[in-house]
Amino acid sequence: MADQPPTYGIDAGNQEMVSGSRWPYIRPKDGDRVRFHFLTTGSDPWLVATKFHRIGEGMQARNILCVGSVTRGEEQCAMCDMDSTQGRRAMFGMWLLVDYILHPHDNPDEEGDSWGQKKLMIKLDDGTEKQRSVFMENLTTTLGDESVVPGQVKLLQLPAGRGQIWWSQFSNAWVQSQNLRKHLYELHRTGAGRDDTEYTLNTLKEDPLDESLLEREDIKDLPTIEEVFRGSLSQMPSGNAVMGNDQLDGETQETSSELPKAEPANVGTDDLV
Ligand SMILES: [Zn+2]
């Protein structure tokens, strides 16, 4: 647990401000088993594997999309010149619909609901089975009409892993099924730190995604993963990788001049019809 960064203070705040937190990232913790359907088929823009530049140190480190990589060289990447010595990091992202998460412990939020306890049969390498207690967190979504539906849309973003070990599991799953929507999958994380974390992707069973879900209001307009990744470009350091005050002032002015003008006459018109 010592490796878990704090969620308070300026450093954590800075991370939160710039980390594209508008997207509902799924971040499994040690021991979690995330059970999900892919929303991507594995051959559409809802899954992208590409390269990022890693800029900055420690808590301030950012992954910034290499636009040269994501466009196969069509766009020129300003970071490639600045970052030539650091190398690029392969990462991939995709949209999922998470059905539920099996945790190794009950809900740590004392004011939250208790997660129901279940027994999970685990097959060991020698073929024998072992029982393990898990706690099941069912994920649901409340739609605009206040109806509650099962599953939550999540964005999974992972580094390719050493020797691309994490990426190759997703790649193999697609090679086997040709369409990632056909099965229920589990992503199992073990380890909490940078060096001992492992992710294992398991195909649980044939259980096709109900395609009518693709018309659901929280799913049908999901952006492409490239759009999501391009959000990281707003964190690109300028010039010599130090943000100067002049630059910041300029950006602020630009931003405010782009803000739409208030249109008070139109506010609430719909309510009056
Ligand atoms: Zn680049």
C-alpha cells in the first residue's frame, strides 16, 4: 500500500486537474477482479494502442500522446524532438461495460453499502480447486429518466507491459474470438506497486453483449479512444519543457476569448413552450 499515491494535497490535486478525469477510468486495485464486456469489437475506434511520451518526474509525470504514432506519421509530433532520449511508452485504451467487480475485502467506505460476500472457486495449476471469499460490487448506471440499468461504462487504459505482456493478452483474446463482444471477461490485478503489479485477462464464458445496449444514452455517443488520448496534449509542456508565465497568461486569454457568449434570452426557452 505504500506505493499508492495520496489522494490529498497539491501534488494529487495537480494530477487530478490534468489527468483527464472527465473520463470514467477503471483502476482496479490489488486483488480486484473486474468482470466486463468489451464495448469495442477489437476492430473499431473504441480500441487504440499507440505510443505516449512520458514527461516529468515522479508525481508530476505525464503521459502525452505521440501524435506521430497515433496517425502513423501523418501528423508531426512536437514531442518527438524534445523527448528523443527518453523513448516512448506503448499504451492502449478501450471502452468497457463493467458488470461487477469482485474485491478481496468488503467496501472500505463505511458509509457505503456492504458488498455481498460470495465464494469464488479458483482452479490451481495442479487442477485442484480452492474456495476464496470475495465481495461483489455490482455496478449500475442511472439514466436520464432515473431508471437504473446494470453495468457501468469504463475506460481502461494500460501500458503494454514488459515485453508487451499485458497488451498481448488483449490481442490474443481478439485473435481467438475475432469479436471481443462475444464473451464475458475478467481482468484480475495482483500487486499494488509499480514493479509487482500484474494484470491477467481471463475469458470467462460465451455471453454476447446485448447489442441493443449500444443505443443506450451513456454508450451511443462515446468518443473514439484517439479523441480521449488527444486530451493529454493539453498537458504538453511548451518550449524548453518549463511552463513560463507569459505562456500561461497567453493561454488564459485565448481560452477566455473562446468562451461562448452568454445568451440570457435563450435560457429556459424550452421550459416555457
Ligand atoms: Zn512523438
